[in-house]
Amino acid sequence: MVFKGRAGSLYLFFLIFLVFSLITRVVLLVKALPNLDITPLLLSKVFAVGLFFDCVTFSYFAIPFYLYALFVPDRIFRWRPILWTATFLLTYALLFNIVSEYVFFDEFGSRYNFIAIDYLIYTTEVIRNIWESYPVIWVFSILFALNICIFLFLRRFIDQSRNTVTTLGTRLKKGSLFILLPMMSYLFVDHSWNAISRNNYANELAANGIYSLTSAFRNNELDYDSFYATKDPKLVLDRLRGMLKDEDETFQKSTGMDISRTIGTKGQEKKLNVIVIVEESLSAEFLGAFGNQLKLTPNLDRIAKQSLLFTNLFATGTRTVRGLEAITLSYPPLPGRSIVKRPGNENLFSWGMVMKDKGYDTKFIYGGRGYFDNMNYFFSHNGFGIVDKTDFSKAEKTFENAWGVCDEDLFNKVIQEGITSYSQHKPFFSIVMTTSNHRPFTFPSGKINIPSGEGREGGVKYADYSIGRLVAQARKQPWFDKTLFVIVADHCGSSARQYALPIQRYHIPLIIYSPANIRPQQIDTMSSQIDIAPTVLSLLNFSYTSRFVGKDILDEDAGPKRAFISTYEKLGFLEDDKLLVLSPKKEISFYKCNLRDGTTTEIPLQDAYLQDALGYYQGTNYLYQNKLDYGEVSPRILPPAKISHIVKKLNNNSIPGT
């Protein structure tokens, strides 16, 4: 009678949990095999460390079961339907978790992480996306039938645990381990213990998905100074100021902790309209201009030949909000959540603020519901008006899926908003976020030669078709010759990775198209999404006071030759063919890398690269934490003493016209 008594029921649940966790690990191992160099030592590490994390996870998982077994009287505990129901629900949940982890692993190359936390928050879009992407009813039905078979096998073991007569003291003595283990785990176990290899897939296999999910929830925002390598703030800010210094720019203070500087004009200002198309998941590798042979992007390839084509630009992260943050604020990524989703993100110095100060009609235009990822709040409090799906009339929505209207409908709205601004004699600046190149990859039928819902290739080709149609429609407008089209991705099409920061998974296109104003040219300078705003403002010959961290890519003498890539924990600084990675616990890694295939070789740390990386990352964090990046004061989130301090700074460093 191995599972006799109340403790026996917990041991049974423990065994069930371990078996299902093992099955999950094996399934994911098979999925990851093409990305693993399997050795007996690596396999032993994966399963040994994996077993450890499974045990740790169950120690938390068992708390409600233990409390029930501890306090419920014998007559209730022996009631068969309760134990049967609990077991059936447990095994069904664990079966469903195997499927969920497989789907998540297939999409992101990892166990549950902070993305899964977001998915739990924005249930409307996520549930609909899952419903449109997978045969949900069939999956649930098959799992239910399989779970009945599992339950029938386990039923006799469940009944063993019912045969018990105990006292509270006995139960406390026998079950004390189930309280001690989670306490010890919380105090001493760290999620980073699954780092058994340089191969990211191996590390994810050694983890437990449920534990990873709770860890992501606890560490959704990381304090830079507590977790990452630091130097004296004054030295760091001096380094940052030195890297930002340019002969056409004048710092408003010759020394200090402020990067406010006046950008001098290079000629007469050009009040051109600017439409920034932030294309969902548009990896550089999808474009023919970057060597793709599948002819998925004929329109973009044609436009690229008539444009400034930036061939060596990198996304700052793997999420849409990271791309929007970098493009709008000209900020390298900070650890944890994007600033777009953080509290207290109002009135930051942004591209929208600069354009608004220049008299532009500024708008963020999105085909979905902009409450998702806090986008509406962020943009509406940083210089933009909002146009999202709720502003589309019924006639304007010809097709929509879980994420919003199709790109054609979105771009029709962009044209109409441009017409409205033009009729009011206002130049306009629009940041447009697309959605069609996103799972479930559905779009109106009959537009391209790939059926709707067939996968990524169809999503890319339809996105390209829609951009081509947008340009064709815009060419008919009287404002076309006075408009810059900026086409860039928010991030790459896949974040699955063998290494923690695979360079090729951050390589994205940037196209600036305006045939009446720009001579076609290919720009190979290494650069980042944070450099887009300063570059476009330079093309417009705008003079303004800047707190941007990004630089003008076209500045041949001082233009960027570095990029920033990140996960929510790891911060990468890419310069030349070297990659420096800052990680929690103040860890620093330094690699020589192949920019073509993303492979890396660890090398001894070079202090100059570390100083540059800290200048950008620690320096930017200092500016953000001390509100030195604010376009104006936001009193409601700051104590009076802090407000007084910031007001004095802003009086000395104000933006003209604010």
C-alpha cells in the first residue's frame, strides 16, 4: 500500500507530476534535436537538473493539496468524489500543459517566460488567436479521452489513500516536509540554475515550464543597479556624453549628468510628412533585397531600390513594445518590461514631442485594440493622438482576425488620416503598427498566390502586398511628393534561438522612401532602431533640443557603428564584431561573433567595450530613473522635493516651444 493515507495521496500526486514533467521534457527534447549537439554528459545534465526543478516546482504546487490534506476531517477526506475529481483535473491540466508548452516552445524556443505572462493578461486577443490558429475543439476532445484512460489506471491507487484515520498532530508531523521544501526553494533556488550549457535550448530543457512562468512573474521588472554590472554614475554619464558628442551638437551643460544638447540645422527645415510603418515581424531574411529567393516581397524590393536602404540595422528586442519603445524614445532596452508597459511612463522626451513642437499632427495608428500592451496609454501621454480599431467604422473593416483589421484596412485609414491633416493645412507624422504578419497569418483571400492561414510566408507576402498598395494609393494624393515613408520591423519573425542573444535573430530592414526628396543609396553602417528618429530628423534638417540616446546613421564622422539587442534579462551591446552581454547577478560575457551566421566565441573581456556598454545601458537607466529624459514634469508620480529638483533642471534644459 505505497499510497496509503493522506501523505500517500501527496506522494501519488508527486509521482504523477514527475511523470508528466518527464514526458514534457522528452517531447521538447525531440523538438529541439536539430539545435542540439547531443552528448551523454549534456543529456544527463538536462534530465538531472530538470528533475531538480520538477521537484522544486511540485513543492509549490503541492501547497493547496497539503493544506487540504492537513485540515480536512477524515469523513470528508475519505469521500471518493473529491479525490477522484482532484486527480482527474490534475492529470487533465498536466496533459494540457504538455500541449501548451510544445506550442509555446515551437513559437519562442523557450519554456514559459514573460511573454506568457502578457498572454495571461490580454486574454481576448490571445484566446482568439489560439482559436484561429489551432484545432482547439479537437485538441480538448482528444486530451479529454486520453485523460479518462489515465484516470481509470490511477483510480485504484487513489482509493488506497482514502483508507486513513489520523490526528492533526500526526498529519503535521508526516507532512511537514511539504511546507519546509517550498520555503527552502523560495529562499535558495534561483531560476538561473538551469544554465547548464551555452546552448539556450539545452538550458530551457533543463527548466520546468511552470516554475519558469512563476519566475517570470516575479522578475517582470529588474532594477538595473541591483542586478547588473555598474560603475560610478558620473564616469558612466561622462562616457555616454562622449559617445553622443558631435560637431553639429552642443551640450546645454558643459559637464554633469545630463545629455540635453542642441541639434544644429544643416539647412532650411523641410516640413515633410512622415509615415513610419512598423511592420510586424519583418525579418531582414524575408526580403529579396537581403538575399531571399522565395520572392515574398516584390513591392518592398522594388521600393528598396528607390530608397535609402539600411542593411545593417538591428532590433533592440523580440517584442513589439521593445521596437515601439526604441523607435519612439530613441532608447536602448532596459531590463525587464518595456517602458511602454511601465507605470510612470508619461511625458517622456519622444519623437512625437519633437514633431508636435514643430507643428505636426501626430498620431499612433493601430489596427487592433490599443489597450493591448498599454500602447494607447503610452502614446497618448507622449505626444500622439490615438487611432485604433475602435475608430474604424463598420464599412472600414473588410477583414479582421484576433489581432485587428487587415493591413489593407489599416493603410486605408492611414491615407484617410493623411487627407484629413492635409485638409487642415497641417504636416502629419504617423507611427503605424501593422498586425497581418502575425499568427494566425489570416488575411483577405484572392490577394496573393498563398492561401490565407497557411503560415509565415503568406503573412509576409500579404504584408508586402499591402505596403505596395499603400504606396500606390499615396502616390495619387497631393501630399505624396512631400512625404517620407519609413518602413521598419518591430522585431524579427522568430525569437527561437540556440544562443541567448543570436545576432541574426535581430537583423531587420530599414527603408526610407521619398522619391521626390531622397536619392537612392545603400547604407551599411551598423545601427539600431534607436537611431531612426535622429536620422529622419536630420533628413528634415530640424533644429531641436535632444535627449535622444540614438544618433544620425547618415553622419559619416560620428554615425552609429554599434547596436543593442536584448531579451528581458540579457542586455547585448554589439560593436564591430564583438558582443558584450550584461546579465543578472552582475555577470559580464564577451564574445567575438560572426555577423553572418550569429555564431559566437567567448573571449577575454576588453575594458573599452565594457565602458561603452555601461555608458549606454547604465547611463540610460540613470537618465530614466532620475527623470532626466522627461519632456515635461509629471508631478502626479513624484514627491514634491523631486519635482522641485526636476523643474530646475527642465528650466535649464527646456525644449523650444514647450
